[in-house]
Amino acid sequence: MKAVGICGSDVHYLREMRIAHFVVKEPMVIGHECAGVIEEVGSGVKQLAVGDRVALEPGVSCWRCRHCKGGRYNLCDDMKFFATPPVHGSLANQIVHPGDLCFKLPDNVSLEEGAMCEPLSVGVHACRRADVGPEKRVLIMGAGPIGLVTMLAARAFGAPRIVIVDVDEHRLSVAKSLGADAGVKVSTRAEDMAEEIEKIQAAMGAEIDVSLDCAGFSKTMSTALEATRAGGKVCLVGMGHNEMTVPLTSAAIREVDVVGIFRYKDTWPLCIEFLRSGKIDVKPLITHRFGFSQKDVEEAFEVSARGRDAIKVMFNL
């Protein structure tokens, strides 16, 4: 391993020792956003050689079940995913991983950028699920790390106008520096929603075709459903609330399609191509870097958990 990023889920496991029904019951290595250099290959691996720089897709599916055979391997019930209990993650000096989940990096793509393929994959998968393209104006709820990579992906998919919404002014300024056409600051109060939707629609300057909720709270999802045009699409990306109260009936009678995502599938080749071609630049998202000492690891997780100006915290091993 040479580059490993910290994800919000890593911080959550460290603090709470569980996410939903995934419970940490014994010591577990965390980390799943990663890239490294091949040290050894098995006899069946033909496409990789010692010394190759690779980005790793962190989920190993069974390839036997209905979901895997149908091409939606991200839904595999028997998925072995880095740092999802009880599977160890990749914040380690060395790991063993299937060759077909190691993707060779072009010379102009760094190992840190390779590690960023994992969060970027979430944005790419969301854009595919929501049919983002050159004719779709896109609203993004939430300007955290996933909101920002989803915005970059939407632009790379050809979205002509992107409006991003957040409660934090600093995050909105970062989003605008990365290419958002407009940012709208909102509150956490439900009673402000009607007025905020008007502001969001005014910022778009036309109908909103697709909304991607990268926060996943009752208010953000309600805003997305109400702001999106009749016949549009809303994709739930973030998982802020396990249960939420949303105006589903009014969305249904306007035929607003609602889809969800779980991780990603078959995204690494496209992510690497976006990085190679310069269509997406993830380097500005990496705000903090640490080594791999005990002190570094503790400090890195504290910085990531604090948030504030930290977007992506990266370990260089």
C-alpha cells in the first residue's frame, strides 16, 4: 500500500464500532480507498507485473449469485468488502487482493489519485443511475467529499449546469472553486424549505432535471423531491438518516423517479480514464496528508472527524 484515504465510514466505525447491522466485534484494520505497488503476483495473474502501480476496487463478490451473474455485483449478499466487519481493510503495509480488482494506473495518474478512484466511483455510479448527461441540469444536495466528487462526475458526464446546496459557506466556496455553477446556502430547519427551494430553482435558472442527494437527511431528500421537475429523477446517495419522512406522494403524482445507490460497479476503468484525460481533477480534494506512524494515524483520524476545512485526508505509506 502507498496511498490510503480516510472515508467517513472509517471514522464512524472508529467512533461507534458499528454502521447499521455491521458491528465491529474484534480488532479490525480500517481503510478502503487505496492504491499501491504490486510486489508479487499469483500464477494465474497475466495482466499485472511486479512494480505496477494499481488502484484497488475494495469489494470481492462471489461471482455465483443472481446479482453477480446479472452484472450488479455490488448487491452481492456474500460481498467481502475492505473494512466492513469482519473483513480487514487496507490501511496496512501489505495486502493480498484479486488481480482482476487491481487496476493499472497510467504514468500521469499518481497513487493518491488512484486511491481517490474509490470515492469518485460513488459519484460515477450515482450519475449512471440518475442518467446524468449533456441535457440534464443537476442539483446536488451536500458539498461534503461525496457531494464534491459527484459534482465532478456530473460535469464529466456532460451536465451543462450544476447547482450545489449545503449548510456550510466554506464547503460551498470549495464547490464553486471546483466548478459548480452556483451554490445555495440553506439551514437545517424544515420550516425554511419552501423559501430555499425557490432560491435553488432561481439559481438553476431553468427546470431541475436530476437531483442527487449526497447528504441523505429528511430535509435534503424532501428538498430534492420538491425541487426536481415533473418527470425528473432523484438519486439518494448519502445515508444520513436510516429512516426519513419525505413528500413521496406529491413526487409520485409528478412522476419523479426515485433511485438509490449502493457503493458502485464497474467504475474503475472510467474513473482512471477521467483522471488520465484531465476531465476530472481530484487533487484539490486532498487537503491533508499523514505518514503511517501511530501518532500520524491518531492525528489523521482526529482531523478527518473534525471536518471543517478537511475534505480528504490521505495516508502516504
